[in-house]
Amino acid sequence: METAYDGPQFVGMDLHRRRSVLVRMTGDGRRLGTARITNSPAELRREIAKAGRGPQVVLEATYAGTGRRMCWRLRGRRCTWRTRWG
């Protein structure tokens, strides 16, 4: 599902060791798109680019190492890291 939208976007990322799920949303909670990716820098960049300039990214990671690696790849973007334990 892909929806055209040119306003500010939020990207929620559910991170796992090999694959992750990204969901793009509007500020009022309307879902714009969902993607399941392998954890490669190229796929991550391609999906985040769909959210336009300066999206706010929220990460949820079960494994701390996965979260640190993905945050590092998102340098320069507004990013919040959520964990199940905090």
C-alpha cells in the first residue's frame, strides 16, 4: 500500500536481526506505506527516502546491537530509539 502525501512524515521501524518492517505515517496517524526489508544499508536508504525530507524516525529493537547499527546508518536524521525494556 503506497499513498501519495507531501507533508511531514513519521517512520516507525520494527528492527530484527535479519529483516525489519518500516511503516510511514502522517502526523495524524494515517498509514502511507509499509515495507519489509532485509537489513541492508541500500534498502534502508531507499525506504527512508520515500518519507521525504526530514522525517522523524522511531526505532523499536529487541536486540540492542541491531538498534545501534541501524541508528548509525540513519545519522543526520531525527531518530528516537525505543526498546522493550525502556
